[in-house]
Amino acid sequence: MQINPSPTPTAQAPAGPATDTRETLIEVRDLKVEFNIRGGVVKAVDGLTFDIKRGQTVGIIGESGCGKSVTARAILRMIPKPGKITGGNILYHRRRRLAGHQTAPAETNVIDLTTVDPDGETIRQIRGGEIAMIFQEPMSSLTPVYTAGTHINEAVTLHRLLPVKTLGDQMADKIMQYRHVTREEARDIAVQMLRRVGIPKPEQRVDSYPHQLSGGQRQRVMIAIALSTEPAMLIADEPTTALDVSIEAQILDIMRDLQRTANMAIMFITHNLGVIASMADEIVVMYMGKQVERAGVVDLFYNPKHPYTKALLQSVPKLGPKTGQRLASIEGMVPDPLHLPTGCVFHPRCPAFMPGKCDQIVPRWAEAAPNHWARCLLYEE
Amino acid sequence: MVNYLIRRVGYALIMVVLVSFVSFAIIELPPGDFLTQKVEQLRARGDRSAEQQVETLRLRYGLDKPFLERYFNWASNFLRGDFGESFEFERPVSEILGARLGYTVILAIATTVLTWALAIPLGVYSAVKQYSPGDQAISVVSFIGLGMPGFLLALIIMYFAIIVFNLEVTGLFSPEFQDAPWSFAKVMDLLGHLWIPALISAVTGIGGLVRIMRGNLLDTLGQPFVEAARARGLKNRTVTWKHAVRIAINPLITILGSDVFPSIIVGSSLVAIVLNLPTIGPVFVDSLRKLDMYLAGTCIVFLTIMLLVGNLVADLLLAWVDPRIRLE
């Protein structure tokens, strides 16, 4: 099996928190998602702005219900029913291969995902083919009556293209021609993908039904499905939450490995700070649909700016000699999403609360330090 | 697998014997027998020789023998294919049922095909477009179908067909074809009549199926594997039919087995009575009322066999479509 050459040399810049030399893949600009429910309007995502570059891992963290998963689904235009994108843009820098057409690899065009038809042809090519997603519940993410191979075949026959021939080798950019895979090739790819995600005896496991696989194996199959189409980005929505810790470590290893070889971006959604620290280059912290802080991973963990991020980091239990201190927790409760506090949404729980300011002025999204953004009045004049 | 089949068939045989015995006993329960009714009739007509006639009949049918002996006689003859004789018709049971079996099967198949061909798409539509005007309309109609007994619908349709459209809706044949030999024209005549009872039974049967299909599918559409299938870039139609309906339809297979196979024998008796159809249903109901025990008993035994076969077939089908319940 031949694997497509990686698109451009620039895409292989060394991974690191502050490298901005890589090409942009996704630009989320002031994204707003609202759910119009009986009791009123819930602003599930309110003014989210971040970039994902090719090959980069961006972590999105926050408590349950803070809008992480909705953001992921907004990118794929799969927001569940009463939810709607009410503002902002999701700019996707699309670089695609076409079956039967001759495509120069560096050809990139930008489309705004918020304006495409959510049931249309374009978004269906992107879903699974260019942006793949894995989910929180590996136990029920595979259709019970189809084998692992059937699932992979479905994605591969829809999206995977194989190079047929190379035209004009002498040119600076190679012009490639692609075709869809055949049934036999799809099965080969399925076996190969199962092997790559570390499933033992892949030639047999390809014919296993989901109930014959363990939770960890099912999540590996989900990853195999997602990566079988060589997507430009993988959205991982709490992919290890339902798994035990040793399996979690294996799954994360697989994802890191495959990302390195395939130069794929990952949007990693989690509430587990330990996991995100080992995975992400850049982190976006969300609270009640708002993005409260964004920084490189080292910067964020060693020098958090927003009081919410600080509190979140303090509430992680640490190994070490007994200190006698109680584990820190964040004061108060998550507010009712229908009746958000005025001013800064975090002010009722904030240890750095400034009366008369925080409860009245809505903080702006501002650069608190170079390449370190926060939404907090502490960093405003 | 073979072991499983043998065990299931074994249990089924025991069940048939028990049901035949219990039903035989229950038919016996009301005071008197078929002949006491007959005596009453003859007396009412002033027939002097009634008592004497009845005595000879009683001897002929063995009604003077004790209950157990009669049951064993009937049961052992049953195994040889002799189902006894009907008192009412004074003909062998096998002849009476045999003449009607064909039509009953045709009607059962027509009803089933119509019911399922309508119910599944309607249920799927109803679930996929939940709370849309179409869903609301389907829900209203299916609740009416659920709530209205088939015979009432049959009466209403008969009324409109005869008074408004001047159509002949009862029976399965027009009078001129009733006793005619089989021909192409007769088959066409049968088809022309068949759709009315099939539709009536279907409307009453569809209601429940639509609701079950809708509910199951709504549950399934909320499952993570449906979202995952969509995230692979499949078309909505593929996601719905290949991933969601495929799972949601499983419980209906059980209903298919326990519903369709028994209806091959008895079908909807009340509709058949109202529409004067030559199926087994009306004969069965009549035989129970008249204590025509061998006829009634035979119907019940075949009904039981069909129910058991239906369940077995449904279980095998279910194992075939759903790998989770396959026996390793």
C-alpha cells in the first residue's frame, strides 16, 4: 500500500508551543451557538476565537456543559436540534484531492463552514474525509450489527483516494491524479489501519462485531475509522473519558504516533488536565460558553492568567508528601445557563472578584502577555 | 445451533399437547354438549323422534364415553391426520378447514404485506420528521387505527361502499364467480375483492406498528453510533436506513412471528364475519359457540402450532439479523 506523500515541506515544522510557522487549517472567529429551548435561549458558545494549524494539537478544556462539544459539532455542522450557529465564522483552509481530476497539492481555498448546507455534499465530503471525529462513548459509537471492517470500509470507500499517476515530475509542485479505492483495497486498508492502532490479529478482528471487542479496542477501531481517510484534522471529543487509565495512556500514545506520521491537526476536547498537558501544543479554556484563556501549553500551566484557569489547575490532586492541606476546589456552583451572571460570568465564584467592576463590566478578549490571551478585567486598564 | 433447534421443537411439542388438552377441557366446561342444543332445536320444531335420533348420534360421536377417553381418541386420531368430524356440518373437520385454508392464507399474506409495507415507511418518516405536520397526521391516524376495532371499520366501509359507491364489498368473489372453476378472470375478481378486507385489517394493524417503529427509531437516532455514522460523512438517508432503522426494526421481527403466523389460521375473525369471508375465522368462532368440539379443538391446536412456529421463526430471523444474539 502506498501512502500519499505529505503535502508540503512547510507542514513539517517542528512541533512546539510557540511555532506559528505552520499553515492555518481552521480559523474560528467569534463563533456563537445558541439553543432556543422552552425556558429561553442558552448561549452554548459565545464569542469563541481560535486557530488550528496543520499538524497542531489544540486542547479545549472546561467543565461539563461549557460548550466544548458543541464547538466541535459546530465545525462539522452537526449541532443537535434546537441548536443554531447565530454568529461568527469558521474558516476552513481546504486543500483537497479530487478523484479523476488533476490537482496540484498546494492548492488551498478557504470556505466558511458556518454557511455551508449542513446536509449538503460539501460538508459530507469534509466530515470523515477531511475532518474526522472520535467520540466519548466507544462502547456505543459502533453500529452493533456491522463488523469493524464494515465501518472502516464505509469511511474509506467514501473518502479515501489513491494516487493513480504523477504528472510533470519536473515541476516544483507535483500534479497528482487520484481515484476511489475498490472493495478489496478498502478491506486491505481496514486491516492495515487496525494493525496501526495496535489491534492484535487484525486479519481476524476486521470481521469482529462491536460486542466482541473491549472498550479500548472499540475506541481503537474508532480511531482507525477516523484516520483511514487521512484527514487533515481529527476532533477527539473526550476520547478516553470512558476508558480506564492504562488503556487511556495507550490510546493517547497511538494518537500522538499517528499524528506525527500523518501531519494531522488534532482538536482535543477534555476536562482532564493531565491528558491535555501531554497532548496539546496550545490550550483554550472555556467557561459557560465563553473562552476565558488561550495560551501555549507550557505558558498556560506555569503562568495561568485567568482566575478560573488558576483555580482549575489548583484543583488537580498532586502526588507527593502529605501536606495536610485540603484539595482546592472552585467556590460555588456552575450558574444556570439561562440566567448567566452580569459582567464577567465567572465573578460569583472568582477569588479575585473586584466589586463594582467584575459584576458590571463584561471583560474583553485581550492579550495579557505575548501570545497569551485572556478574558479578565485584571488585565484591562 | 442444531441442539438449540431440537430443544425448541421439543418444548413446542410439549406445549401443543398441553394446549390441546386444556382447550379440549375448556370447551367441555359449559353444561351440556352439542347434542343437548340439537335436542332443544328438534323439540322446538315438534320433532317427536328427537330423543331417539340424538341417542344414535351420541353413540356415533362417542359422546357417551368419559372425557379422558374421548380426548385420547381424538388426540391419537389427530396424529394420524384424522381431526374428527364436525357435529354442525356433519363432515370431517379436515374437509371444512381445508376448503377455507387457502383463502385464509391468501388474506393473511395480503394483510401482512400491506401492513408492513405501509407501517415501516410511515413509522420511519414519523420519527425522522418528529413533530412535523406529517408526523402529527400519521400519529392521529394511527391512534384512530389503534383505537377502532376492525369490525367497526368494516361496517363503516361497507356502509359507504354500498350506499355511496354502490360497490359489492362482502365475500371474496362476485356472485357469478362464486362456484365457477378457477380461471384468470376469477383470480382478478379475487384480487378485486381482496384489498378491502386486507386494507381494513391493515389499518387496524398499522397503528400499533407505526407507533412502535417511531418510538424505537427515535431511541436509536439518539444513539452515539448514529452521530458517529453522520460524522463519517454518510448521507442522511444512509445513516437513517443503514444504521438506525436496521437496529430499530429488530423488535418488530418478534411481533411479525407472533402475529402473522397465527393469523394464517384464524386471522381477524370479526372482520371476516362482518364481510362474510370464506376464511377459517368465522367457522372457528361459530364452533366455539355451538360446542362443536372437534372443529374448535382442531382450530386451537393449529393456532398454537402456528404461534410456536412463528416464535421460532422470529427468533431465528432475529439471530440472523442481529449478531449480538447469535448463538456461538
